Amino acid sequence: MSQKQLPTPSLGDKLIQGAPLAVILVLCLVIIYQLRSVLEIIAIAILLSLILQTILYRLEKLLKLRWLAILILAISIICLTILFPIVIIPELLQEFQKLSLKLPEYLSNLTQQSQNLHLKYHFIPNISQPIAKFNHYLDNLVKYLPQLLEGVLGITLEAFATVILALYISFDPQFLVAGLLRVTPRCHHQRIKRILQTMRLRLQGWMNGTFLAMLFLGMGIGIGLWILGIPLSLPFGVIAGLFEVIPLFGSFIGGFLPALIALTISPVKLILVLGLFLLLNQIDTHIFQPIVVGQKVNLHPITIVIAILVMSELLGVVGLIFAIPAAVVFITILDEFTSQPTLSESDLLNPYEAE
């Protein structure tokens, strides 16, 4: 007895059958778009929690008491959050006010000296016009930077929620791991644990290298500026150390403010400050950065630059800070599906306890 062949559904029938799925998909996209700021907070909190978890892991090994490690980490974050807007930002604002008063007079004198040298020695180019343009750009920048620094004083609800969420995730990562395993098939549990363990090891290597680089650059800049007689040498050292967390460009960004302050004192001071930053940047580039992007992190400089461009486009300034951790997460997942696993099964018992 021959079986009846089912009629092939027409295009209209396919469209009718797929319409509910299309509507659901569109609604999901609309909801995701409406919640994009919340999803951004969650993504930043997860990246920040991975970093905090690495710090907490080290503190716990050192102190042998988890509650004490959690307490020290929480107090440290709170102190840093309070110290930066209350102590450092007001001092920088005061220094920028001095800068805005001294800079036009100094550049005017520099322009006059350039014209006199050009009239006396014709082979010396007249740089008065470039100085005038430079003065215009600096004037706009000096007027804009205090507003930017004042904006840092306001701790937004989103930033507070991000830090709190990151702290909770870092204090109890097993909750997140268990939830991730719950929504994945059992056959992929070992792979998920291996990915988490590899992420932890790579982020641990990044944290160790970054901490050494921040300590070296912060102390080097602070002591160097103090020897050169630049005001606010300690805050500038702290800022330079903090900017080291931005790969490749952090040390240059951290040197911009001291260079502006040195410019108001004398050209010699400016040259010495630039030389100091250039020297420390070379040491950082050829010694500490290979540690940061070395064997454990295993990120090519091209990968870092791409990560900086992508993350800065997605998250702005915050994306610069989390560029390397995000690249570590992405490359770890990519390696898991494109290469052989590097961790044995014995390392997969607990991604936050295995060494």
C-alpha cells in the first residue's frame, strides 16, 4: 500500500508558520536594546569580578581566612573609591586653575623668543604660528579637563551598582558557575570548567604583571617628579600607576598632565619630565609588558590593539580598562574550540580551587 506524499508547504504557509517565531525574535531584540545599559553593567561587573576574584584568591592563600580576605578587599575598594574623588580630584582642579592662568603668559613669551631667534638666525624656523595653534588647543583642553574631573566626583548609581554586583560575584563565584552549568548540557560541563580554569590562570598572570608594572611606573613617576620639583608628584605618580592598566597607551596618557604642569614652570622642566616618562615607558614596554602579555596571558600586541578599539567603541573609557580581560575571555573560549585542551582532568574539579 503506497504512502501518501504530504504536499509541499507553499511560501505563504511557511511565512504563516514562521511569523510567531519572527515576532518573538523581534521582541527579544527590542527588549535587549531597551536593556542595553543594564546588560552593559552586567558585562562590566562580570569582567571586574574576574579580576577581583583573582585578587581575592591571592589574599585568601596569604591570610588563610576567607572572611578576612573578603573584608580587606571590600575595605580597600571603598577606600580607593573615596580617596580618588575627595583627595586627588580637588588637588588636580586647583593645579589646573593655576595652569590656566600661567599657560597663556608662558606661551606668549615662548612665541616672542621664537620670533627673535628667527630674526637673528634665519636658519632657525619661526614656530610662532604653530605655538599659537598649540595654545588654542591647550586653552580648550585646559578649560574642558576641569569639567571632566568634576564629573568624576559624582558617583553614579550605575557605577555603584556595577561595583556591588562585581563584589557579590567575586565573593561567591560558585553561584554563577552553578547557574552556567545548569543551563548547559551535562556533556559540556568539563569543557565549561576547563574554560573557567584557563580564564582564571590567564587573568592571574595578567593581574600579577599589571600590578608589578603599576607599582614600578607609579613609584618611578612619583619619585622622579618629586626630584624634578614638579608639584603634586605623589598624585601624579598614583594616576600614572592607575593608567598603566590601559595597555600600550596608559603610560603616555598618565604623562600628559605632568607635562602640562612642567610647561608652566620652564622648557627645561618639560624636557626633563618628557625624558622621565620616555625612559620609564621604554622599561615598561620591553620588560613589564612582555610579562603582562607573556606565557600565561598569551596575547599578541595586534590582538591587544584590536581589543582596545572594539572595547572603547562598545564601552568608551571603561572599555579601555577592560580591554585585556575581555580579550583573555574571548581568546580562551576561542582556543577551547580551535585547539587541544591544555589542562588535565584533575585540574577541573573546581575552577576556583585548582592551582
